[in-house]
Amino acid sequence: MNVTERRLALHPSCVLQRHWDHANRPLPRRWVLPDGTATGTVTAGPEHKPFDFTARMARLCSDVAARCPELGHIDTSAVLFSFTSARNRSAYGLQARVTPMRFRDGALTRRVAGTLYRVQQYYVSGREMLYLVTFCLPRFLDQTLEEKLVTVFHELYHISPNFDGDLRRHEGRYAVHSRSKRAYDERMATLARRYLTGHPDPGRWDFLKSRAARLWRDHGGVHGVTVPRPKMVPIG
């Protein structure tokens, strides 16, 4: 098992598929407070329009994929964007992660130590999600603009060029980040700067200039989708 697969929780009673839709069973949402806590369901009325972090990130990532040839294989309609709460106020630690919804080469099942496992599948309004991209808040929002964009490119670049639910794999021992994570991030910084240069619509990404507390003050709240990571379910 690779690192990503080891982190998937093993639970014999999990369902193989989870379904949400906008009308009858919407995706779960939570407030994200500037101190890092996530609490309560979102029930704001039409007169109160808090900042929808995950919707804006989906819009941003769609624009990034459209403008960056290296990421042109990504169809963000099959990517589910969510957030998780930072456990502390440290600037160091998890910023974001991409979770593949399939095994190697897009396979639905994988045999481990004689047991066949299948990864849970997520569907939103009938569309299968092939990737789950999760941001750690407010830690991610408290980075600089450049750091946030490098994080965005870093995670999106992990998505396989085949867009089959698997991760991009490099040759050699360091299959995920290549031989040098530093060189990987330097390349992501180059892609981020190229994306910003001459962008015709800064409104796509200008919210990344604000820290979490500023977004909360300006919008009366910050909220977004929050879903668990998929689990590996033994099926035989």
C-alpha cells in the first residue's frame, strides 16, 4: 500500500457509495471561525451571505485548470472541494491535501494481504467524484497570496494526467513528489506566477489576498463543505 492508501481508515461496516444532491441531501457545511474551530450547520438567511470558501476555491481551480496547460486535463466538476479545521494556530502543518478516489491506474479494488478492498465512491447530484481536495482552515488562508497559490498548484498537480481517480506518479522511489519536494514546489511557484501575470479577471483569485479573520469581518462569516475522507471497505 502506498502512503495515501495507508492513511485511509479501514472499516468493515462502511457503505460502498455515498450520495449527495443539492435538493434533497445537500453536502454537509460548517462555519469555519478565525480561531480554527468549525461549528454548527450553516443556516444563514438570504439577508446574510457569508463567504462560501469551497465554492470560491472550486471556481478558482476551474480557472487555473483552464489557463494552465499542465493542468488542462482536470475537470473540476468531478473534483469535490472541502475543508478541515486546523488543530492549532501554528502556521506550520497541513495546508491542503488531495485524496484520490481510486487506486492505482484508476482501479476500484485492490488486494492487500489476501483481502480485496474497494474504496468508497462519492457522488454529487449523480456525478462521481474522482478526487477530494481538502484545505486546512484557517491555516491555509493565513498564508501569503503566493504561498496560497503554490499550495493550490501543488495539490492540483498531484492529479493524474489520465484523470482516472489516481495520483500523478513520477519515476523512481519518490513517486508522488518526485526526487525533490523543494524542486517540485519551485516549479509550482513558477506556474503560479505565470497564472497571475496579465490575468484578465483578478476577481477569480483576489480573495486569497485576505486572511481568515479579514474574510470573516468582510462577509459576516466563512463557511464551506466538509466531508470525511473515503474509506477502504473490505469486500472479500
